[in-house]
Amino acid sequence: METYCGKSVMQGIAVGRIYLHKRADYHAAAQKASDPEAERARFFAAAEEAKAELARLYEEALADMGEEQAQIFEIHRMLLEDEIYLKEVLAKLTEGYQAAYAVSCAGEAVAAMFAGMEDEYMKSRAADIRDISQRVLRALLKLPDEEIQSEEPVILAAEDLTPSETLKLDKEKILAFVTVKGSVNSHTAILARSMGIPALVNTEFSLSESLQGKTCVVDGFTGRLIVEPGEELLSRILSQKAAWEADILALEQLKGQENRTKSGKTINIYANIGNVADADAALLADAGGIGLFRSEFLYLGRESAPTEEEQFAAYRAVLKKMEGRKVVIRTLDIGADKRADYFQLDEEENPALGYRGIRICLDREDIFTVQLRALYRASTYGKLAIMFPMIVSMEEVVRIRQIAADVRKALVEEGCVPGEVELGVMIETPAAALLSDRLARAVDFFSIGTNDLTQYTLAADRENRRLEKICDAHHEAVLRLIEMTVENAHAAGIWVGICGELAADETLTEHFLELGVDELSVPPSAVLRLRRVVRELP
Ligand code: PEP
Ligand code: MG
């Protein structure tokens, strides 16, 4: 028995034979063309052929799997027209090389550029570039298209899977994905989430032929690939799997059902997300909307802040995916444990009590304005609500509203009319909870961030393991602040949700319903479980 660790991107357990998928990548040799002009023409003809093929694949995927999955082929078609990519190809053609070599080189160079980026999403685009280059090469060299062969349902293991490979797979035959490369944003991860099957990326193993056909377990809970598990372990895993599957099946029945108690009380159950891809999991879980999109994750792990266009694309993508369901996007909550070097924030003695969230945004209006512009521009694609973190005063809200109104006005003057957007605040400091009667008259909604509300109320760092017992969200003081906030929201006629971890705490669901909380926003995997709890309440 051997065990390998990976990063789980989808929970669940799969048991089956491993199928190694090794792609035959074509790399053309560096050969000079006898007729450079003719080579140019050959490249453009092959690119046109590839584009026509992509248009066909788009139509097929649209019919089979819907717009969201089909979009990747449209993106590939656009990448084929991308200036950087074309420039690389043309540079090699100008040096007199054959088209096949020019395409090989350009594919590698542009893929390496993407792979070197800090941002996980951009990194994952390297696979797309390699994919389109292979397609053009196949067209140039008249090579047959690749297909993944598998007779029985298998655990598909690959170095990495290109988007078109993943889309062409016979989904009935795939029990799980395991890839050596890949990231949470890779298409394998997205597909696994939308198929609801376990998947590991970044797995520490090599695709040695000796693995082919061996019985394996993919454990999406612990992020492990177990090759040839012993009998005892296997039977334990199989019973865990059976219990998990029975529960999933039971939960599936709840899709499309209302979050309604036996006596008729209802509550919205939304999902918390940290990136665009997570919206797929939210949809899969039948979440009523997105209650918290932690937008700061778009800013982390990169060299510079995301541009207005990058942010606009991300917000628009989530709004479009959610098809009219409400999407609450929280503005940048950087600082404390979430740090980005390019903001050049000073080291602080007490970061959790320091320079973070809205405090930075109100100081650095340039950064704040870029985000608000992107948000307002995206607002026409769905039902957007914007919320602001770490509020402690009315003055902050007044200033925020002023900046938001200025951004909106500027956009209208530019000819871009934003949609209707609700503006709300997070109640995650005792100050905000205590002022919630006044704040409620200045905003459209509240969302209670119990993670921070707990740490600030109990003066107990949420990151400090030694304080786990003290940092207890069930503490009477925290529950009283929640109650006060809900009452004040309703007295002013606005809605109030909870988006901290406590929202998913099933022991408090009845209490929240009694208080009249309007919305609970929880991780996608908790949505249907919470619905079940609500429906079982008297
Ligand atoms: C919270 O504080 O409860 C919250 C939802 O925000 P975060 O966990 O991102 O600080
Ligand atoms: Mg918080």
C-alpha cells in the first residue's frame, strides 16, 4: 500500500482502478521554411481550422452541458486571436522557421508566462495555452484528435488535464480525478466540482506505468490517494463511502425545496465563496445566492493589485453564473492575517486590531475606487449587493456612501449606467452591533460576521489556538449582540444575514429562525445540510 497527498478540491470517496492518462504532446523540431510566406499562410489556415473546430465544440458542449462549460471553447477561440500569442508565433515565422515550430515555441513561451504568474487563476491559464497550441499543431500536421480511452469507470490520473480533454471525457466513466499539477482554479477542479466527484490536484506522485490498473482510493476528505489499500482499510473506507453516498443522495432530494420549517418559517440559505470557480459549487448546492464573496482573495498571492478589468471580469462571471440570484460581494478586507506585499503595510504589533479592511480603503481611495468601479460596472449582469467590512462608526458609512455615489455618477457620465445595487455593512465589531440602530437607517442590509464579532467581543485572537475555548461564538455576549443587531435591522425595515462560521452551526439554527434572521450564508457544502435542519424544525 502506498499513500500520496494532494490538495482536495472536492469532497467524497472514490474506489476503483487507476487509469493513467498520458497525453502525447507534439513538439515540432526547429526547421527553417523554404518559403516563409507560404508558412505564414499555412499557420493562418491552421488557426482558422482550429477556430472552426472550437466553434463546433462550443455548440456541442452548449447542447450537452450548458453555457458555463461551453464557454471555455469560446475563451480558447479568443486566446487564438490574442495579441501576445500571435506576436510570438509571427516572431518565429519572421525568423524563417516552419509554422509548426513557431506554434510549438509560442505555446511554450506564453504558457510559461502564465505559469509564472502569482495569481492562481492566471496560472491555470497555462494549460489553456498549451491546449490551443496542440490544436493548431494537429491542424498543421494533420494529426488525429486525441481521445481518452477507458472501458470501465476509473480514477483518472494525469499530469494535468487540458480543458478540452476534461470536457470530452465520458463523464459516466470517471469516478475521480487525480492530477500531479493543477490548482483549485484548474478546469479539472471546476469540472470535478460541477460533477460532484472527488478530485485531488497538486498530488505528490509520479505517473509511473506500474500504477496502471491498480485499485486505488481517492479520499477527498483527507486529500489522499491510496494505492492498493489493505483489506481492513478498504472495508473501513467502503463503509465510510456508503454512508457518505447515502447522505448525499438524501440531500439531493432537497434540491429545489424550500428552506421552510414545519410551521412555515422560512430563511434564505446562501453560500460563501472566495473565487469565481466556487460559484459552481454554490449553484450545485442549490444555494439561494452568494451571501459573502471574500473579494480580497482576488488580491492575494500576486505582485500587484488586480486591475479594474480583472476585477470586473471576476464579478461579472459570478453574477452571470448565479443567474439573477443575489450576490453579496464584500469589498477588500486586507490586513490582519491576509497580507499582500504590494500594499506595503507596516508590520504591526496587533494586526487584528490594526490597519485592515475599510480602514485601508478609506485611506487609499485609489484602490477603493477601482474596486467600486469594477463592481458597479458588473452590476448590470445580475443582482448585486456590496458590503463593507470592519465598520465601527457612522462616519465611515457616510464617507463610503459618498465615494460610492461619486463612482456611480462618474460611470453614468461615461455612458455606463449601473444596475440597482444594495449597499450594506458587516456587523463584525461590537461598535457596529452597538450602533446598529443608527447604522440600519443608513444602509440596505446587515451581514453579521461572527468570526470577527466573537474575537473582538471576547478580546480573544481568532488565530490563537490557545484561546480556542475562550473565542467561543456561543458566548452569551456574542449572542446578545447578534440579537440586538437583528432587532435593530428589522426595526429599520432592512434585512439581516449571518455570514460568519456560526451561520452553519446546526445547534443554533432554531435560535436564528426564532430571532427572524433573514439569511444564513455558509460554505457550499453546508447548504443542503442546513436546509435539512431547517425543514426538520417544528
Ligand atoms: C467574519 O468575520 O465573520 C467574516 C465572515 O469575515 P472573515 O472571516 O473573512 O473575517
Ligand atoms: Mg471578518
